Amino acid sequence: MSNQSPFGRRGSAQLTVPRGDVLGEYDTYAEAQKVVDKLAKADFAVKGLAIVGSDLTTVERITGRLSYGRAALAGAGSGAWLGLFVGLVLFLFSPAPEFSFILAPALIGAGFGMTFGIASYAINRRRRDFSSTHQVLAGSYRIIIDPNQTARARQVLTGSTWPPVDAEPAAEKPNEPVAEKPNEPVAEKPNEPVAEKPESSPQP
């Protein structure tokens, strides 16, 4: 029997596209982020939210033409930053800190970075003679939310109170007294005289 990683199920769940109600759709990531920030500041449980970008597009922006000078300058700058970081670590943890602990690693890093930048440009200059930056942009951004939290999130975004206040009961219409209909006197039917039946004469 193979042993499964305790993080296997969680990792596979993160690879699926979130499902739920669409709280809103926005043109830029900044607009979607602003909505999530507003919910977070209102003490809303934002853990279940997700910002999903659709219609992804890769954008490469050309920043300029490469040359030996620019390659050397870029490499020296990167190396100097790395050397400066190492120098600061040595300066902070040294029993007798000196300023040379910061300056020397920065200069050494700049030298190595310059050498590496020139060598890299010399190798790749025939295939790539320009510098650029890469970006992945989406055409639209949707905020996906748990259907059980959609109503509350909309209440927070619209500035309404939560939980919603029940509507005031409708005022009861007072009972109007019913007008009593006067009793009309019933016309008495006159007694009709009963016709008397004549007595039969005896037969002889």
C-alpha cells in the first residue's frame, strides 16, 4: 500500500477553478482587489473569495536595444545588490563591525555581475538583441464567492446593515363600527275570512 502525502488532497483542490456565485466582474485587477479590500475592512470572511481572470494574454514590452555597455551595467547593478545584502549580514553579525564589510562585498558582487552580464550577452546576442519585460494580463476579472455568503457581501458593498432589519409591521386599520340596519316593521297580513261550507240537506 502506498503512502499518500498529507498535502496531496489540498494541493489537488487548489488546481481546480473555483465555483460559486459571481459577486462582480471588473476590467482590471486593481478594481477587483479594491472590492476585496473593502470586504476585508468590514470584517467580512474573505477566506472563501477568489479572483478569477479570464481571456489571459501574454504581453512582452520591449524596453530597448541591448549592447555590451547596457549588459555590463545591468549585470553590475544586480551583482552590487547581492553583494550589499551579504555585506549587511556580515556587518550586523560581526563582533567588530566596520564599513568595509559593506563596501567590499558590494564591489565584489558588482564585478562578478558585470562579468556575467557581458558573457551572457555575448552568447545570446545573435538570438536576442533587445531587452524586454513579460506580463500576463487578463481581459476581465471575476470575484467568485460562496453562494451562502453572496447576500451578506452585497449588503456590505452597498452599505446596508447586516443582518437586515425586518420591515415595520403594517399599521392595523381600526375596526370601523358597523352601522346597524334598523329593523323594519313587518307588515301584518290581514286575516282573510274563511268561506263557510253549506250544510247538506238530509235525503228523504
